[in-house]
Amino acid sequence: MILVVESVPNLIDLVQRNKENGVSIGFVPTMGALHKGHLSLVRKAKKENDLVIVSIFVNPTQFNDKKDLEKYPRTLESDISLLLTARADVVFTPASSEIYPEGDQKGNDIDLGGLDSYMEGAFRPGHFKGVAQVVKRLLDIVTPDRLYMGQKDFQQFTIIAHMIRTLKIQTDLVVCRILREANGLAMSSRNERLTKETREKAGIIYKTLQSVKKYQNTKSVKELEDYGMKRLNIAPFIPEYFTICDGNTLKPIQNINDTSYAVACVAVWGDGIRLIDNIILKK
Ligand code: PAF
């Protein structure tokens, strides 16, 4: 059985009752259009907590492109059946007015320590302000013991980790590994919008990341980044950035030896859809 809760007071009530009984809570925030990647977060949360709450809320404030927001897949019924199979306990499906009762500008000013100035943040102005705003609001409502996020959105989880630290939010962030399709393409709700052909060809993104990892000790960062951009500049793809950065500060690095935690992050357009992926080079 799975409980669908739409209102904030009802969810707060449910959380309160469970906490009074010593029930631990795992929380997986999503925007729906669920795939196996999301379900792996739910399954991990289920192993580590008594009660698992999944939110499905397509957050308008994190879309810098209105068309992307309109086109974002909304598949509530199939999402709920998938969550049943992954044994989630509660699905929280609030309306925008529940999340932003005072309008969606409120709470849009969380300090992100400059972590939003690179990569995704540079190409999607305001995106991470919206992500931090909604995750903070959701954490205030759900007050989970553990929060589950995927490694695919590397910059996102790094920014949320920073927010949790600086605002002293009482929750443990658990980052889960990237799930991939058979050809290596990182699972994403956006993959559904690719043509079959582009989806097959998109395996090149992960192959490129793997090659960069392989050559990290024999080539300079600049050479690796240029190689990444060049290899992904093949129809129907247009690479947006290929950046090797420090995994903690997200600052681009000049030399792999400048850090003990190096990550290669990439964004690529295909069929008008933006795909992102990353690989940890060393940690
Ligand atoms: O990764 C996502 O799906 C969203 O950015 C999140 C974390 C659910 C916030 O809306």
C-alpha cells in the first residue's frame, strides 16, 4: 500500500505521528517521470529507514526555460505504480500553492557559496537558486533523517550538501550512484524525449567520460577537455561544456594533481534535449 498525500499540513501531521513512535524517515525528492534511477534511490532509502517518503513536484522556480517546464513529462499514475514496486510508503504530490503559499519568490535567496557559478549554473541562470529553494522547503516539511539524491546531478547534490551544512539542517545526505541504460547513457526523465536513434547514439557520452578517465594521467586537463568537446561534437549532438573540476569546490582545475578529488562533468544537447553526465576521475 502507498499513501498519496497532497496537503502540507497532512504530511506534517503524518511525519509528526511517525517521529513520536521512533520511526526513521528517508526522503527522495523528485519531479516525477520516474525511472529505474529514482527507484534505486527509493530502494536504498527503504533499506536504511523505516518509512520512505517520495515527493513528486515539478518545481517551476528551477526552470530557466519556460518551454522545458511545459514539456517536462508528467506521468503521475505510472509513477505511483512504480513507487509501489519499489515499496515507497508515502507519495507527496503538492500543488504549487502548497509549496509556495506566499508566492515563489520567497526563500529564493539561499546562499550557495558561489557553487552555482560554474557548469550547469553558468548555462542555466537561476536554476540552482530554485533547486535550493524547493529542497529547503521540502526538508522543512518532511524533516527526514536521510535525504537521497543521485550522483548524476553532481553540481546539484554538491550545492544541497553545502546548504545542509551552512543552514545546519538536521539530515544526512546520501548520494547514490548513477544508473545507466545498456549503452551507458545515464538514466534521466529527459531520455524519453530523445528519438530512438539519438538515444542509442547517446552512449558516446559515457564512452567519452570513460576515455577521459583512462587518459587522465597521460594528458593535460586542457587536452582532456578539448578531446571531450571534440568527440561529442558529432551529429546529432552539440556539447555545451566539458569541464574537469574539483569535486568539492566545483572550480575548474588546470592540473589533475592540483586536487585529490577530480570530476569530469559534461552537458550535451541532442534533439533539443539537454543531457548531463559525469565521472569521478579520482577521489
Ligand atoms: O533532481 C530533481 O529532480 C530536482 O532538481 C529536485 C531535487 C527534485 C528538486 O526539484
